[in-house]
Amino acid sequence: MANNKTKACRRRLSSVGRGSDNAAMSASLHILVLAAGASTRLGQPKQLVQLGGRPVLHRVVSNCVAVAGGAVTVVIGANAKDLTRLLAHSPASMIVNRQWEEGIASSLRRGLASLPPTCDAVMVVLGDQVAITAEDLKRLVGAWKEEAGVIATAVYEGHIGVPAIFPRICFSELAQLRGDQGARLILERNSYRLARVPMPNAAVDLDTPEDLAALKERFQLPARPPVDRAANAPLLADPGSDGLSIDSLSIDDHVDHQQDGNVP
């Protein structure tokens, strides 16, 4: 049964009229990337796993920055020092969740508490949703902008879930989550106010070694062209290809070793 906070959220959502589209278009959106877990099932920090020459978390955060610029906050916990170095040159902000072992709800609460008072809505993204593209996120933003007050959510494999955009009037309900309760619970409670965006890429998980093997095949880099040593230059390659070498996107490009001691 819905509690008082849930009912209040529903009443306030319903009170937002369709004539408020201009307000929605100018609303301030912030993105929270939840990346505090220890990846126990995978057996190694999933955030640092290289796929196609780039660490998983770097891929996810880069897509978020492409949508929201510097209005991106990454919540880290386990392996905080390594992740801080990884994102040292990203415009995204980082905050540490010291209670990360409680579950994902603690990271959501920590992120919500860090949002600026001018934030009108928050997009929640998981740090291992590596298959989601910037275009996927932009489509979600488009659905949110179409009608003020809606909750825009991804739909995949017949389910609703994150990424999702929640208006500020639902922040208090999100903050009531505990343990492993995720934002999907809030989506289900407010199902009548959802703007559903098909997003098959959101179904891709990175939880187990089997998941990792499948993703490595999916993100496999194209083979490098043979080198014409006589000309001291690589043979012809497709100039329109977006394939990037591991060397050009190594983790070292995103590490600032001077920050080792700056993580509390």
C-alpha cells in the first residue's frame, strides 16, 4: 500500500498541467551515475574493466556528459581511489558513499543529497550500463521534456527500469529507499505517470564472468591494419571508422596520480 509520501508525490504529479511544457524545456536536469558497488559476483571491479579499449565507467560517464555536460555526479564507494584517478579529467563530479555496503539505495540517497537546489529533475543511471548510448539518453530526455511532471523511464525486455528521469517532487520518495531497493520500486508505484522509452541496450548486464565474456565480444576492437614498414606508415584504413586503438584510449589517459591521497 502506498505511504503518505507516495500519495503526496502522486497528487503533485497529477497537478502539473499539460500547459507547462515550456517549464519542462527549461528545467534543470542532473544525472546521477551509481557506481559504488564492489562487483563481488564478477570478482573484479566492473567499473575498471576494459571494453573496446576503454574502462566501463569511463564509457558510461562520457555518455552522460554528452547529454548533461558538467551536471553529472558519479557516486563511488568501493575502490574509490582507483575510480577517482580514472575520472580525474572528466567534467563530472564525484562523491564517496561510505555506506556503499548497505546497497544501492544508500548511493541513491547520497547522490540526491548532493544535488543543487536548482535541480528540477534527476536521471538515474547505473555505472555498469555500458551498452547504453548517448542517443539512448537523449531520447529519454526528449520524452521527459514532452510533458511537465512525467517520469521518463527506459523499457526493456518487458520491464521498466533505469535509466529513468524523476522530477524533484519524487526526490523524497526516492530518499526513503533502503538496502537493495532500487528506483524501479518508485517507477512501479507511479506507473500511471510514466513516459516509456524503448531501450533494448538497458537490458545488458555486467554482473558475472559470463556477462563480461559476451560484452568483450560485443566491444571487440577491429584488428589493426598491417604496417607498411617501407613507408613507415599504416596501410589504408577507412577514414570514417570510429574504431579506436587501445593505446589512444588507455586508462592512463584518465589517471592523475597526484590525487592518490585526496580521497577521504
